[in-house]
Amino acid sequence: MSYLVSTKGRYALRIMIDMAEQEPDVAVPLKDIANRQALSLKYLESIMPNLKEHGLVTAVAGKGGGYKLTKPASEYTVGEILRVSEDQIAPVACLNDGFVCTRADTCKTLPMWRKLDSVISDYLDTVKLTDLL
């Protein structure tokens, strides 16, 4: 069975929630997040570069280093976080980027899948990180 949101996406969301619960503008060590969330530090280390690359977090080096949110928690949406962490969040493969379907022109269900994708995406864009705190 495949899921719309993978472990990577769920963990990225947990990381962001954990960071939002900490003091603003204070760098949070990744090992502290891993401990609080009971998650593998190694796995979190594989997620953070993507969050950083897309500007959701910033890294602070040295003593007292860690990661910080780049903007107030209220300005992040779940949709934004999941889109950055997941390769695709479409409900069916035929909506994924790069998927070529020879039946697309005659598919009776494609409009329904597109609408479902839009409903999910629109909803995720209404849920703020602060709504989950």
C-alpha cells in the first residue's frame, strides 16, 4: 500500500512543529528534536538539508548551534512543508509530474482525480503550523 504522505513528510512536519514550540530565534540542536520526538537523529539529518535548501529553516553553526525557523510559525502552512519534503503528494500516480498517461485524453476519472488533488492541496494550504501547536 502506498500513502499520500511518506514518513519523510510526516517527520518533516514533526520537526517543524517541534521547532515552533521552542523559543523564537533560538537555534534548536537536531539531537534535541530527535530526543523529544523519539526519532532517529540520522534520519532527521537526511531531512534537514531539504528544509534548509527551500528556506524553511536556517542552520546556525558552532556552540549553541542548531536550526531555526526562517519566519514566524504562523506563516508556514502544512501544504508548504509537505510539498518541500515529499517528491509528490498527488493522490494518484497519473497526476505526478513527468507521468505520461496514454489514456489522459479519454479518461473518465481524470477530472475527479484532479478535483480531489485540488481539494487536498487547498485544504493543506489553510492549515498553519500554529494550528498544530
